[in-house]
Amino acid sequence: MRDGYQRGVLPPQATRRQMDVLAAYVAAGGSVHDAAELVGIRPSTVKRHLADLRARSGLTTEQLIYSGRALGWLGRPEPGASVIS
């Protein structure tokens, strides 16, 4: 255990970077490749951030997006735009 965290156990709160990646994923219309370009990281890193968010929260990606919108930190899509492809 280091700094109160067990190895391999994710802290319950998401990092700012993970939330930024989720927002980029939404802005990219659910495209991992396009989200990676928006944030300037590799697609595999986008997948890792999304997987960590799902593991921390126990929610699906769609539920994370809904939650982010409900809490006000994730913007709303344009009318008629699809969030998940």
C-alpha cells in the first residue's frame, strides 16, 4: 500500500484527464480514433482511460456520458447528433 492506495485498486474519483478523454470521445461522436486526435494521445490510451473510468464507477460508457451531462461537466450534443456510434 502506498499513500493509502492498494496496488491494482483504482481510487474512486476520476482524474481530470480521464474526464477530458470522455468529453473528447463524446465530441468525436463515439470514435476512439478521433477522440485520440482531439486530445493528442494514442487510441489505445483513450481505450485505457475509458476502461479505467468504467472500472472506477461500475458504469457503462453510455451511463458515464449520461452522468457527466446530468452533473453538468459534460456538454450537450448538437440536436440530431449521435453520441455513441
